[in-house]
Amino acid sequence: MYLADRWKDFAVLDAGGGNKLERWGSVTLLRPDPQAVWPMAGDAAGVDAYYVRSSSGGGHWEFVRSLPESWVIRYGALSFRVRPTGFKHTGLFPEQAVNWDWMQRVVQAAGFPKEQPFRALNLFAYTGGATCALAAAGAETVHVDAAKGMVAWAKENLATSGLADAPVRFIVDDAMKFVQREQRRGRQYDGILMDPPSYGRGPSGEMWKIEADLYPLVSECVKLLSPRARFFLINSYTTGLAPSVLASVLKVALQGRGGRIAADEVGLPIARGALVLPCGASGRWEA
């Protein structure tokens, strides 16, 4: 398992009964998690806010104590602004830190000169956790997301991490349309990552369904890889897609390029009970 176990400002304190109890800096939140089907080891005493699902879909936060609108948590040299959103999320997926670390190692090991920096493409880039990690490692990064609000949040995170002047280009666009335009422009990238949802819509209403659309997008992205490309990363939170599916997608799409392909579950350690909370899967290709 790819285990994100180097956090100081974040921790899964407990999980079970369909919920997870988390510490985000000095704030403790209780949120639903369908993977936590076992009983919780302790109770949720001291929780600052908890998310209540609605029978008609969605839900809302109940606040036990007043919280700031947003606050900052840190991971190594990176800083991120988090806040409770209407869809139970906080604007950050902390398990992805294990992939941030991996990509940073790949970028730094490449040793590309400053005149020809490592160029990375981040698709479905959300609030920019990976974008910040890549920028901190010295990569020139293109950040693409269909939601204008998420792109604005990513810019805020970049600035919060002290990387406001880093070479990052922010794009609000549908992932497939952007990739095909980049092909026509003759653009190439040394690393590509994507974090697609199970279902989604582009800025012009484009439909996305991961089972049908993942491989076509990956195969188009492969055409953007430069001769010196170093990595390709796919993340998936879709429970029906096993890690081996991501490995197979990469093996077929990258056939003939050599390198190493690996895939595994991604997880977060749980403080109580010494368990691990599964958080989807990642497939990695490294040249």
C-alpha cells in the first residue's frame, strides 16, 4: 500500500461506523467515509464539527464550536488553506501526500537544467496539492480543472506555500479538450498526472464517466509525453476500479515505452487501533 504516514498537521484519529474522525491542525472533524465499515474504536468526543448526510443527497455541517472560515495546515515545506465545504470535503485529500513525495523525487532525480525545466501536466487538478508539490520540486506545471472556484483555491494554496512566483499556468477547461488542443500545438510534457472523479461535468457540460472515459483520455495524454518523460500517475477514488485496473490501463497505453509500472491502494494510518483507512488507488509509470 502507498501509505501517507508523514503528516504532522493532519491525522485520522479514528474511523468506523461509516465515519472518520480527523485532526486538521487544531480542528477536529467527523466526516462520512463509506470504506470504514468496522466499528469505531472510541467515540467522537471533542469534535469541533460533523457532517450530516441528507436523505435526499448531499448534506450539511453541524458546528459544535465556532470555526474560522478557513485555516492553514502544513506538509513539509508546503502549506494549504482548508475549509469545510458543502460536499463534506475540506479542499485537500491528505492521502495524496504519498504521491506528492514520489513525484518530487522523480522530478529532482531527473536533474533537468534550468534552461529546460521539467514540464508537468496536472489534470483534474482540484485545489492544487500536487501542483504545489511539483512547483516546490522545480517543475514548470500546467494546472487544469473544470471548476473555476477550484482553480482560484489552487492559486491561493500556491501563494500560501510561498510559491506565487513559480512557473504555473492555470487553465479552466475540460481535460480531454485541453489535451487534444495541446497535441495540435505540439506541446510535450515530462510528467503527467490525473485525479479524475467517478462522474463529472466539464465547464460546458461535458460528461465524464471514469469507466468509459479513463482509457481514451490516458491514451491521448500519452501522445503528449516527451522523449525524456519520467512519470505518468493515475489516481482513482472509484471503489470498483482495483489497482490492477490502473496498472493495465498504463501497460496498454504506454506499450513500447519501457520503464516500470506499479499500482497499489492508497491509505492513511488510523491512530486508534493501528488500522489503515483505504483511500482509493494509484497507478504509477516511471521511466
